[in-house]
Amino acid sequence: MGFDFSTLHDPALPQVVMPECPAAQKLRGQKALVTGGSSGIGKGVALGLAEAGADVVVNYHSGAEEGEAVAEAIRRSGVRAYAHGCDVSEEDQVEALFARMQEEFGRIDILVANAGMQKDAPFDEMTLAQWNAVIKVNLTGQFLCARAAVRAFKKRGVVPGVSSSAGKIICMSSVHDVIPWAGHVNYAASKGGISLMMKSIAQEVAPYRIRVNAICPGAIRTPINEEAWRTPEAYGELMKLVPYKRIGEAEDIARAAVWLASDDADYVTGLSLYVDGGMTLYPGFETGG
């Protein structure tokens, strides 16, 4: 089983050749939900979980055609998948999303709460509508999905032969949960909120054998940040912030998600895993400040 991750990349720029790293079916038979799974990091994670053997629900908000294309790619590989439209910031829609997954797949084992958005503006020009929109999707949306998942995990408990955990939640955060980001105050605030929300949930539900972690991507080649990498000039400026001197790809995040969702990470909970090429190493100080 395999997927062509090249569809996530821009052919106009030199591509990083990623080493082969078989997922070894670590998630065979498990049932996963990826919110915001129709493009970018979410698409990469959905494909990666499926490559590891999981059946996947591909959630999308407005990209129905794109969501169905991801689901179809997964189905062609031999595992089950379907696309489901849902605004994760709306409680009733989230409940319907989880109810359908229960009907279709019988349970949920893995939640990747990835759906997110940006509405950028200088702070003194940012409107309340821009602030509320980002907080509602990025933070409240993860709360609603994580709450629904925890309820399902606690009701069911550990399923022998499936996983050592009763359930796994992966919150998609950002390096901007610790790096301030002028001009993006709403986005950075939402990601900072995700960090302590994730840790607090993890602390509370650990006795139920539910694991909750976060992935914090750095500069990843996705449509949401295209202006930062599309031209050689922009790419060169971006690399000043990345000590490892390459942009991240969606499969970098997918591999991290597969590991966190697998029993290889069974003793890992409450972790913020930075997948950022060293962006959080304060590269501006690399010559001694």
C-alpha cells in the first residue's frame, strides 16, 4: 500500500527527496478521523494514517470535491474512507460527524484535530470578527472534537488487539504556540491555547488510558503559506528561520502523527512535538547574538 505524496508539492520548485519509511501497518484496523483533511497538512496526515492501515474519515469544511478525492485515493489503497462536510466550530455539526462515524465504522480510535484557519491583520486593525473566526475554528473546534472523542473513548475503553490505548487524540498546533507572531495575534493566541488545553486534557484523561498529544509544525509547504515559499527569493528568506535549511513537507507531519497514534508511543502523553527543522531553536542567535 502506498500513496503519491508528490501531489502535495509544487513542481515549480526543487523538491526534497524523502527517504522511504514504510509505515509497517502500525495502525491496521484502527478508525481515524482527520479534521481539515482535504488539503495541506490534513491531507498528508489522512494519507499517512491510511498507509499505516487505518480506515479514515476525511473531514472538510468547504472543499467537498477535494475531500472526496482524498477519500477516493485512500479507498483505492484497500482501506475504508469517506468524506464528511462539517464546520468543526459548530457543536451540532461535530456531534453529527461523530454519530456518522459510529454508524459507518463502529468506533473511533484516533482523532487528529487539524482544521484551522488564518485571518491576518495588524493588531490595531484586527476586527472582532477576525479574532472570533480564528479562535472559534482553531481552538473551540479542537475542544468540541476532542470532547466528543473523549466521550467515545471513555464509553468504550481499551479494545484488546486494537491498541494499548482506549483512544488517541492529536491536536495540530504550531511553532507559534511559543513563538510570538506579529500581525497574526489571533492565530498565535489560538495555538497557545491549544498547547495548555491539550496538556490539561491529557492530564485529566490519562487514567482512562487515553493519550493526548500535539504536533507543532514549523514551515510546511502547504497552500495556506504559499507566499512564503513559492519563489526562490521568498524561499531564501524563509530559510533564514530554519536551521535545517529545507522546508517541511506534509509527510514529515504524517510520519509524526502515525508514530503518536501507534503503540510505539504508548507511554507518550501531554507532549508538544515540534516538527520544525529547528525553527524553535532561535536561529537569530546562531552566531552568538
